[in-house]
Amino acid sequence: MEASTLIRKVHMECPLCDKMHEIEERKRTAEITLKGDKVTYEERFYCCANVAEDENEFETGAMMNENLLNARNAYRLKHALLTSGEIIEIRESYGLSQVDLARLLGWGEATISRYESKAIQDEAYDTMLRLIKDNPLQALDFLKKNASKFSESKKKEIKARIVEKLDTYGKEYLTRQAFEAEYADYEDPSDSNGFVTLDIDKIEAAVSYIAERVSNLFKVKLMKMLWYVDSLSYKMFGSAMTGLVYRHNDMGALPVGHYKLMNLDNIEVREEESINYESMLHIYPKKGMDYHKLSDRDKKVLDMVIRKFKNFKAQEIVDYMHAENAYLKTKPGEIIPFSLAKEIRDF
């Protein structure tokens, strides 16, 4: 267990010394075994200075529940399962109660409530949740299959919400499907994808994050910056960030399916003419982009790449990438393995 860090001081009645006084709220990295697997997670607790050091820690009921939820989510992340927060997001995107979503999927009425607060879902249940997360048509199929679980008025209400989501989600769903099809051969973690499977939400967030901080961001420069983002992440932490796979191209590294990538609904692209009257794709930040998909570690890597290349022109970053061993040791059209990313020059 790591040393703790002070969060704040709180004036409260202490259950250990029975006095009203200032108590420290602290956090630390803790370890727990869940389902036979050790996981680390962030734990919060209070510390009373009036009690012996080996007996001066305590948790409130709410704090204990939060710590257990953090531990379960750490297990979920380790095993590529949806976190409790992501399950809540799926349910709220359809405007459903916990009971309604459970019935929609043909589960027991308390199942969603447990997954959002206490229990860890198994892979089969996780897969069903992901089906409706990525495809409202699948939710509509589930509604037809489990229609008997709802009254006619409730069924119409839920159907209307699903159709509404379909109307707003349709374009994005189709473009995502087209892009994901490009990665059918890269579904498993490997040296080709930096041992991370494709994460479109994170790609969209990363692109918008870069665009917010880099003016005049055009496609050629963005593609190289994404390669450096993934390569630097791999070099520093042993895994890439986005799950993109890159090929050796005359202009440097290019992601597989880069044309379809630029069509993703949450990547803001405008076709503009250069001073030479050539058509260029200009990338802008996405208004209202949710950056929660980017961890602090992700942002650290992104910021390092942005600082390095922010003022590079497209040809300058292409030339810079051409001098990397990852480019020199691969041939045109070949996948650039992330094992070579360890050899990128220092930032």
C-alpha cells in the first residue's frame, strides 16, 4: 500500500476520539483481491491526529461504498469490462430507468442496479450492454423480443426513445461501422496495434484535444501526430493509446482506414483551399467534446507531442518522421510495428 496524499481538512465529529475537530481526508493506492485477481485502486479515508497512528484511520459508509466501487471498476478496466459509470451512461443515453433497461435486455429487475453499484458483470452480460451502446437497432430488437415485459404505453415510450436515438445516432453508427470494418484483422492486442484494441471514442477525443491546442491542423500533420501519440505512449507505458494501426507511406505513418477515420461524426473536418488552390482537410475541435475518455496519462502524452510538434509545418513533421528507425526499418505498405516505437527519438 502506497503512502497517502492529503486531499483536504474537514471539521467534523470524529468517531474515534468522540471530539469535534479538524480531520484530514487522505487518499492512497490500495490493493484488493477480487474474483481471485489482485487489482490496485484509489482509496479515500479519514485520519484522526488524536489517536495512535496504527488506529487513526476510518471511513464513512459513503466513503467505503465509493472505495469498493473504485476497486470493482479497477477490476473491470483490467479485464476490459464496462465500468459502472459507462453502464449508467448507456442507460441514460436511452432515457431508461434501471428496471426498464433490465427488462429490455431480458434480465432480472435488480440486475442493472447491482451492476451500477455493487456487482461486476460477466463477459456475456457485458457483451449485451455493448451491443445496445453501439447500435440502437439492437436495442429495438431487444424491445421486440422482450415486449411482453412492458405495458403497451411503456413499450411505446421506450420505442420512441430508441427511435429518437436512431435519428441522431444513424450517421455516426454507419461511419463507425465502416471504420471498424477496416480493423477486422486487428481485433486482438498485438505489436501491430500497440497491444490496445481500437477505441473510437478515445480517437475522437484525442483528435479534438490536439485541435484545441494546435492551430492550422491539417490531415497530414494530424496523422503524424497521432502516430507519435501512440508511439510515445507505447515507449513510456508499454501500450499505445488509440488502437490505431499504422502503415509505412510516402508521407510517413498513416493509420489503416484513414479516409474513413476522417469521416467519423465526432471529428470536425472542413475542406478548405490552400494558397495554391489545393483542397486540404482542416481539423477543428469538436464543440461539446467529452474528454472523460482521456486519462491523466493520456493527456500527459498528448501534451508532450503537442509541445514538440505544435509549430511544425506538415512537411517538417513528415521529414522528422522519415528519420525515425520505425520508418527506416519498414518498407512501403508494411505495418509499422510498435516494437520499433521504443526507438523514437527523445521528447
